[in-house]
Amino acid sequence: MIRPSLDSGPVALAAYVARLFCDSHRLAYAHLAPDLKIVHASPNFAPLLTTAAAAPMEGQALTDLLEEFVGAEEALAAVLSGKEAVYRLDRINRQLPDGSTVYLSFQVIPFNDLYPEAGLLLIAEETTTETQLEQRLVQDRNELRLLQVELAQANEQLQHLNRLKSFFVSMAAHDMRLPLTAIKGYSEMLLDFLPNEHLDKQRHFTAIIHSQAHRLGQLLNGLLDVEQIEQGKLVLKLSEVNLGTAVQEAMNGLNVMALNRNLSLLVELPEQEVQIQADAERVEQILYNLISNGLKYTRDEGYVRVSLHCQNGQAVIDVADNGLGMTSEQMDKLFEPYYRTDEARKSRATGAGIGLFIAKTLAEAHHGSIAVESKRGQGSTFTVRLPLRQPLP
Ligand code: ADP
């Protein structure tokens, strides 16, 4: 096709555009007389309609060719008179002999705005791809809505189960604490009563009962803490806390563990006292969890070093060890409740995977944080930051 130059005039240009139209497989047109009979149609008009109507198109009534226009005569008259700018029919479907469906859209506009007697221009467009995409979008949206409803229901069910679980765990942990206290108390008494020269085995077994009952007590307390945290019922009892003393207190309970494993438990405290507003018991719990982890996950004869200093309005406590260390993937999950690394599970170190979750939640409840740096096989450093002054509530 020869492309017209700009000075070849509007008629040549219009003819060129009309040819472009006709060459397109998606667009066709028909010129309609005011009585809605076809005056002229582009050669691709009949094929686009997928109609078996006999040629020529000229002289045929629009409503005979396209029954969807039956009843639209008034609206078309409004377009003809200039009352309406356009009349549209969308998503008209036609079944092809091979069973597939094509979709068509029609637009009717005045052929010439100034002369109604010039009739109308009908532009037909094949919109199968767009319509199918639209339909798929609507279908996907409906499926998504259905999934959202299902998700909300599953969520509600999970919350209900979670409440039941919390209720059961709290009840069981409370009920178990009483007999446990008796076991601990009586085994302690037995250790006091048994004369030193008494059978070694009896003292040894009683000591095991006592230490295991103590461990079980700690585990129950941990489970109760997790429940309290998850239900948002954690309450802090704030007072002036000397952090150096809290570090020492936490370490006192762990010296025996370090001695038994031949681990060095080192401490570096500043000369000046570091005082913060905090819940003393909970701060000790944070430190105890981190230091005991350092001892648990470090090979015999390694070290755990605890240091305290102040920086940018915060008290900073580092708990560093040269133990198992972790990969970055493991570090990502470290503070999730009940998470334990494979190495920890395989090691002789016992645990339930809740200590770090509790420690992090407690630090955050004090407007502080816990961060970790670690390299597998080379050790880890946990850093606790607590504000020197509590922000105003
Ligand atoms: P627990 O020690 O009872 O398993 P924690 O919540 O205290 O639970 O710790 C979660 C996991 O993080 C541990 O099981 C262990 O895999 C890993 N972990 C914690 N501290 C250390 C550490 N200092 N070195 C190496 N791994 C650690």
C-alpha cells in the first residue's frame, strides 16, 4: 500500500486509513443509512461477524444481520440526531464451527456530525483476547474472595485452638508445679539428711532427682512465660536495677555448670555503676537465658564472656562465646518460639527452644532489643541493649 504524503489531501488520507482498517483482522466498519440499512461495508465486515449472511452486505438491515441490535432502534436514533454521542454493545459472542467462542464489540457514531441524513458509522471490533482476560480476571477475583473467606474461617478456628492450647498449657503447668515443688523439697531434705559417708549411689541418685526437678520447674516457668507473652499479659514490676549486680546474679547460678564443663565464664564490668529502670527478675532472666545458652552451645574448655558498657543512652551487654555458632539462615529463625538448630537437637544440650523468644520479648518490653552476630563453628555474640532511661508512658 502506498503511504500518502501530508499534502496529498484529506480524501487520500481518509482512504489510506480506511484501507488500514480493512487490512486489520480485528476491526471492520459499515456505513448505515438512517433507516439502518447498510450502505457500504468494509470487505472484512462479514468475516468478522462470522456470519453466513449472503453477499453483498449492501442493502441488508442491521437488525437482520445482528439480532442484538433489535430493540436498539431508539438509542440509534438518538445518536443520529446528535442527542447521544455513541451507542455501544460489548461482549457479543459467536460460536465458531470448531466450538470456540469469539467476542465482538460494536460502536455506533454519527457518520457526519453536521448531517444526520448521512447516517451512522458502525465500527466492529473483535475483542476475544481482552474479553477472555477480563473474564479470567473476574473468575480469579471471585476465587480470591472465596479463598479469603476460607482463610478467615481457618484463622478463626486456629485462634480458637490456640486459646484451647493456652488454657491447657497454663492449667497443666500450674498443676504440675505443686507436686514438683514437693519432689524438689523432699529430695533437698534427703540430701541434707543422708550422712556424707552414706552410700554414694543414694546421694548421687537423690542429687539427680533434685536437679532434674529443678530443670522441669524452669521449663514449666518458661512455658507459662510464653503463654503470658502470647496472650499479651506480661506485666513488668519496674524498680531501680543495678545491671552489674544483675549480671553477677545471673552468673552465680551458672558457675557450677561452667565448672563441670571446664568452661571459662568471664566477666568485664565498668567501674561506674550502671542503673536502669527495669524489672530486676526479668532482666536477670534475659541474662540467664543468654549466658546459659553460651555455656550449653560451647564445647568443653571453651569460654563465655559477659561484658557491660554504656553507649548512646543505652546499657549494652554482650554475651560472647566461641562455641557452635550458626549460619545466617539459622539466625533468621532464632527468636521464633520452639525453634532449635539441628546442631542443638543433635547435641547433648537439652532445651525447648523458648529461651531466646522469651529473652527478646522481655528486652522489647523494656524498650530494648537483642541482636546476634555469629559464624558457624566460630562462636556467637548476643547483644542486649536497654535504655538507660525508660521512655515516658
Ligand atoms: P534452647 O536453648 O532451650 O533450645 P533457646 O530459645 O534459648 O532454646 O535457643 C534457641 C536455639 O538457638 C537453640 O536451640 C540453639 O540452636 C540456638 N542457640 C542459642 N544460643 C546459641 C549459642 N550461643 N550458640 C549457638 N546456638 C545457639
